[in-house]
Amino acid sequence: MTTITLNLIDYDGTARTFSARIGRSLMKASLDGGVDGVAADCGGCLTCATCHVVVAPEWLAKLPPRSADEEAMLDMAAHPREPGSRLSCQIQLTPELDGLVARVAPTQY
């Protein structure tokens, strides 16, 4: 099993570094890694925006563009959209994302 390292900052500022399997969504990896604040109410079906994260600027170019559905859900997220806002259910982990840094949006549950 090939893994990468992720660096997520919980809504309360706690930094977490953990490994996750390539191919898994960032949302599922965050839940597995015990990251607080990723509610993932819809289970990754792109219907709730409770897995909102803000990806560090230096990582944005390594991600695919947001789909129209992701854009629409981010417009309804509890935390205002930021330049690096993404729904973690829509980010599939790839080898290029080894070391990814993101923070959990503070108001999504």
C-alpha cells in the first residue's frame, strides 16, 4: 500500500501530520486521521459542504480545478469561501500531493 503524508490544521489550530493511502479522498483520510472539524455529513456525495478545507496556496496548482457542483456547494458553505477553499471529498490523493498542507474551515458543523 502506497501512502503519502498530509498536514492538516484542525479548526482549533491543532496541526496534525498523518499518512494516507493514495486514491483515498482527503475527506476520508482526514476522518481516518482523527482531524477535528471535518463533519462529512453526506459521506462524500457532494451535498453538504461540511468537509470544507482551505488548501495552502503553494498546493493549489497540484489540484484539479473545482467542478461546477463543488463551486455551487462552496457558495453554500457555512465558512466564507477563500482562494484555497475546496471540499475535501473532491480531492483524490495522488503521489503529487505528498506533504499537502490544508486547514479545516472553522464553521461547518
